[in-house]
Amino acid sequence: MKKILYSILLILPFIFGSCDTIPEENQLQALEGETSQTTPITESTSNQRILLEDYTGWACPNCPAAAVVAEDLSTTHGDKFIVMAIHTGVFAKPSATNHNLDFRTKAGDDWKTEFAITSYPSGVINRVKYGSAYSVSKDDWAAKVSEQYANMQHLLDINLGAKADTITKKILISVENKFLSNVDFPTLINIVVVESGIIGVQQDGANKIMDYEFKHILRDNPYINFPLTQASTASGETIKKNYLLNIDPDIKDITKCQVIVFVTNANTKEIVNVNKIDL
């Protein structure tokens, strides 16, 4: 649909040659954050991947065990498995006890509500709904991940390039969305940044770990649910997009960050595919 609109805009000046400008109501407005700038694609492996959204918090006594499960799954499945740690809810509230470290984000809080996260730790796996719930207990993560790998269709490859500019405080992301099969539903694209290697306080059972290493922390300023395709997309089509993302000022070390890009089914919320790239 967006390609059709762009084509219309290109031919309008020739059809209406006497007009100096196109009326504002007929102009195609680019989405905020989209840009004509590009950066080379450097991450282009073809894999069907799974995204685990780990809902957690520094004051959650059972969350370190869940992080271990996530790391074990990463070891087992390699780069076909991606983790995003979402600090939200009552256990994520900062206090003097953890030196007021605050990993909460608006997107994380919104997703907590959207996916009805009521206990911690909880996982959402490729945003697949099990019965009436998206949330999966950490003890079931391995089984559900294996089940999804056995049943997923590889419909899309997401190839990425990314470059951070600490002067302009922007991250430039170039994305190639390559459709490998016909897709008969609209899709949305999401671009987030996660950071690892932050040392802080973490409750672990009855004890506090004073030098705990936090990994895959969702940072602020993501792009959520940007329209990518409408209605249906043919196999073999490649949709290229470029985005400028504001760098979250709370990021400690941009070199320890990754950009995660995932495309979802706009009707069901399920993730079609996901990829990541180091900054």
C-alpha cells in the first residue's frame, strides 16, 4: 500500500503539470523516525529465531534462576534464540537498597499490561498465546521453546545494519525484510535496544548479590508497532527501511548494546521473526 502511495506521489506532478505544489492533505507523510540515511547491512544470516521476553526486576528473589534458564537456552540454541530482559512491576522499583538503579521503561510497562504479566519471573515466548495467557513460567520455557522450534514457519528473514553516533545521540538502523513465503496478514516492525554488562544489586532468594551482572536490559526510546506491510505480501518481496533511534541517556556503555528488530503479525501479535545486531 505504501509503495502505491509513493508511486502516486511521483506521477502527480506530471499529471497536474500546472500545479506548483501538491496539496498538503495529499502528501505522504513519513513515519516519525524513518530516514533516507542508510548504513551497510552486516547481519544477514538466514535463520528462524525465537524471542524470549523475560519479565524481571532487581528485587525479585526468583529472577536470577530465570536468567540462568535463559542463558542455558541461549547456549543450546545459539544465535537462533534472543533474550530481552524487561524490568517492570513492583520488583523493578528503584530504592536506596539498589543505589536507585532504575531499568524501567514505558514500553516494558505497557507490555506488562498488554500481556497480563502478574507474577515474576514470567516469560513471553515469541508472543504466542497459550490458552488465555501469554505468560509462561520459567520452568516451562525450555519445553515451550522446543515446541515452537518444531512448529514455526520460516516466513521472513530480517537483515540488519546499525551504527551509533554518540555526538548526535542517534542510532541509525537499516533493515531488509525479505519475505520467503506468501504472507496473508499485515505486519508491524519493532526496534529496541538492549544493554548488557551493568553491575548492580540483585535479590537472590533471601540474599542480595551486590555485584550482579545484568544482561539484555531493555532500554528506553524504542519504536513499537510501526506499520511494515498491509493485508498481504508476496514471496520474494524485500522491504527496506531505515530508522533513526534516539539513544537512551541512561545507557551506561553503548558498545555493550544490541539492537533487536522483530516483526509481528498485526492480527495475532505473534512474532514472525526476530534478529539482533551488536553496536
